[in-house]
Amino acid sequence: MTSRAIALAARPSGFPTEDDFRLIEETLAEPAEGEVLVRIHYLSVDPYMRGRMNDARSYADPVGIGQVMVGSAVGRVEKSRFDGLTEGDWVECYPGWREYAVVAGRSCRKLDPSLAPVSTALGILGMPGMTAYFGLLEIGQPKEGETVVVSGAAGAVGSVVGQIAKIAGCRAVGIAGSDEKVAWIRSLGFDAGFNYKTETDYVGAVRKAAPGGVDVYFDNVGGAISDAVIRCIKPFARISICGQISQYNLEKPEMGPRMMPILLVRQARAQGFLVFQFADRYAEGRKRMAGWLREGKLQYREQFVDGLDNAPLAFLDMLRGGNIGKQLVRVAAA
Amino acid sequence: MTSRAIALAARPSGFPTEDDFRLIEETLAEPAEGEVLVRIHYLSVDPYMRGRMNDARSYADPVGIGQVMVGSAVGRVEKSRFDGLTEGDWVECYPGWREYAVVAGRSCRKLDPSLAPVSTALGILGMPGMTAYFGLLEIGQPKEGETVVVSGAAGAVGSVVGQIAKIAGCRAVGIAGSDEKVAWIRSLGFDAGFNYKTETDYVGAVRKAAPGGVDVYFDNVGGAISDAVIRCIKPFARISICGQISQYNLEKPEMGPRMMPILLVRQARAQGFLVFQFADRYAEGRKRMAGWLREGKLQYREQFVDGLDNAPLAFLDMLRGGNIGKQLVRVAAA
């Protein structure tokens, strides 16, 4: 059988365009022993994928020109030669931007569709949710009564960070890119927030939203927004560096004010992390997050684009901040 | 009685000059109950004092114009109205740049001159030694077999950092500002080092000296040297931010390449500290350091300038990197 897929056509310099992607048709082999054929229903588009488009070895290898874009997805098993899965099972897997994929059965995580909509396995109960959970609680170490500021606050990760901060007894402040986003995060329980696109004085806006200073900064964006937040950190603050999306599409790296002198005098810590370092604790994180969801302490929002053909558009729109909550591509009707 | 002292005459913009200081004469009151009169023998000049000359509240208040420069010193008690000290006792205290001072007895630390030369209370067994000890072991968390890079490696702190790194079973690499300094740190047991003043390719020099990458970076200098070292950090590296001396004398803050994206992909941590956060553990640190000194595992070097009048020169020379090891001002002959 054949499947459509989206391959990397060219390496972008600066902001990617649709021309950097190409719709291709692949021939799929029958599943071998231990493999399953999955029909993809939901594809995830995430900021990290921009890094994979560059020809630079980072923590993971780049996607080659002509190769299918990487990414996780939720789908349904159509054929199984793996003992733990049978036809009709819902799974989360890492097949790339495809409509169908043959993957190793042990690389799939079986989902229980009665617990939560299966698409949440790519959002609040998936990688973005785990990123928020461990990145805030383990790297940021918030304590009750402290102030947590998160940038990219209306995204799949940021929106969860602020809510977990509230659960942890903190003041939650969000920075986002539209009034609608700020209104949404306020509706989630964030104590304050501002729209950086209409704000000219970032430092003043952070001071107003976090009058006592910033104890924990969960950084999704980097750049000038982070420069301002870091100016407002308190002694012994923790900066959890999760993403730097403002930097991903620069044609050449930008210069910025030096931040180490601030870390020094404030005795503060900045720590980068990739969620994979917590892989052996995902079950614990998912269990607590699912509990908070059931108790109504966590809310989430998903935004869908239909059709594999539109995956590049959905990805580019997400890079531009077009999404509120988790951006997904609905590849097949459920 | 009267005493000579050095006061701040003007706030420097950029690199300070002798004109920013003024020799003054003070009238000293008799010690009140609980106080002691100390004759200063050794004054410490340290990089942090540059920060006190600025009119900016940092972690400590600035020195006011006309006020005596702050600083620690070692001296001998001449009169005591404090139960714990008697005439002739050697003490470390925080009197500022003076020849005589009346200070609170409980602010003095009594020294045992039979254990080590009393001047070491300002160096390897004093604040710089504690800074190296806790800044490396607690903030840097070196593990056996790892590579530790230290900048300002021939200074009072850096030279000790590399030696403790060796004691901890690490490869020690030092960056310093002259061939003589590099030769000296090699003689202390550093495995490698380079002179940044004659090196044009800092990244290449770090890679050569730390071929497997950098696990711990103990940063005394900041700026372009640190940019290069941080480019060479390994996954899960720790950066202990102790000083940023390259930045202290800039007329306006300089821009630099952004470092947070590197911390992110390497899952690394940068943490600033002031040694005072470990104050309740100084006794422990001093005991271990003294033990290593006795066992010959630690060496140190002191450099003396004679006369209180020359304290500004000694300070300025130290800021320029003129010292090897600990820079002291010998105010009175011992």
C-alpha cells in the first residue's frame, strides 16, 4: 500500500516557508514481526521541529533533505504483528508526518480512549504536558507563595505551566502575543499577563505583573522578552529554559545583553532541559496530570487543522504564534 | 588617636584611577564596651570592591563618596573591651582600608598564627579560599574524571579552584592572562592552560585543552572568554558564576552572543553565587582546606604591596590582572 507523507524539501534560512516542504507518496511494506501498521489520526506540530530542519547536529540528528519530517502522532492500529497491540487499538507513536506508518510495536504507547480524548496524548497528557510538569516542578522548583512567570504562556506548554504554578500555590504570570491569548490564560486562572506585541516597556510590564519580583521564570521564547524578565528576578531565582522560539528563525544568531552578571548578583540559576531526561518518570507525571484534569484543576485547548497537506501551514502558523493551546493536524476523521 | 584611611573620592566611569581615591585622616574614638582597637597589618583587595564603587544597589550598598573603602583585613588587637579577645591577638575583621580601626569584637575572627601565616586568613583560608571551595564543590558539583575549566585561573580564587578540582579527581584547565601565570598554574598541578592575551582562537584553545568538552566551568571573568568556554560545554554541564571581572569596568554594558540557547540544548545549568550563602559552613570548609594545605595538596601565593597609600594602586593593578595569587597590602610590618 501507499501513504502520503511530508518530506523536508529544503533547509530554510530564517523563517521557513511552505516551499521547504514537499508532499510525497511512499510505499509501505507489510508490518514485520513486532511491527504494527498505524493509521494516523492526529499529528503534532511542535517548536522543536524547527531545529530538526537545520543542518546542525544538536541533541538530535537533523532531518535529511527528502526525508519525512519527524514528529509524534496518535493513530489506530490497522494491522498488528506485535503481541501487545491489536487492530483498533489507539496508540501514540513517533511516525513522522504521515497518513499511515509501519512502526515498532514497542515504540507505541497504547491509549485508553475512555480516560481522555486520544488527542490529549499529544498535548496535555503528552510531551508538552510532561514538559510543563517536569520543567516547572523539577527545574523551576516553585515554592508556595512564589511568583512564576512563563513566556509563550498561551502555548501547549506555557498554558499548562501557569496552571500547575497555581496548583503549587504560586502567583502565575503569563506573557503572550495577543489580547485574546492573555484573556484565555486569565480564564485559566493566571493572576496576571500581558501582550508583548502591544507592550513597549517589557520590564515595566513584568514589574507590574510581578510586583514582588520573579522567583521562577519558565522560558519558552528567549530574546528580548526573557532579557526583561531576567532583569526582574529575585535573589535565588530559578530559570527553567524550555524553549527559545524567538531565536529559532534568525538567519544569524542575535546579540543580546549579557545575563550572567545578573545571575551572579542575584545568586540565580538558569537551567536548560529536554523533557526526555524525565522519561523514566512520565508515568508519574501523567498520573498526576490526569488526576488534576479529572478534578477540573487543569484545562486545555486544542486547535485543529485538517489534512496532511496542511501540516506545513499548521507548523508555520504555530511558529508564528497563531495557535492558542495545542496545535494539531487532523489527518483522518476519528 | 588618629588613623589614616582611604576614602572613595569619586565614582569611576569605566576603569577607576588613583584619583577616585583619597587618603584621609580619621579620629578614632576609644573602644566602647564590646569593641576592640585593631592595628591593621594586611588589607585585602578583591574584585568585588569595584562593584561597591558604583552608585547602584547590588547585593550590598555602595560606598558613599567620602566614605572609607570597605574590605577585610588582618590585624592585631591593641586594646580590647571585648571578653573574647585580648591585646596581641591576631584577628580577621572587616574594617575597611585603614591603618587602625575600632570594630565590634564579635565581628572579629581570632586567628591562630601557629597554624598558618595570618595573611592566609585573607586568601586561601579566607573569603577567596571559601569561594573556591564552595563555588566549585557545591555549585559546580564536579565528579571524578570530569573536566573543570576555570577562568581567572592565576587569581586568589581561580588558582585554588583548579587545585581542588585535581583533589576531586578531575582534569583541571586554567585560563589566565600571561605566560608566567599559565606556567605557575601548571606548576600547581593544572593539566592544561592557555594565555588568553596571546590566543586569538579561544574556542580552539578550549577544545585543545579540554578535548572531551567541559563538564564544569568556574567563571571569574565573563565576556568573550566565557562565551568560548560555554560553547564547549558538555551535556549536563554546570557553570559556577563567581565573578565577571571583564564586565566591571565597562562604561556601558556590552552585548554578547546569547548563551541561553546553548544551556537549553546541552541541558546545562548556570548558577551565580556569593560566598556568603555558605557562611554557616565556613568552619567546615576551612578545616578541609587547612588539612589539604598541611598535606601539601594545596599551594598558594601571596603578592604584597607596602603601605596604605599604595592600596589604590594595588587594587587597580589587581583589576588589571597584575597579581599572581592573592594580592595584599601590607599596612604595618608584622
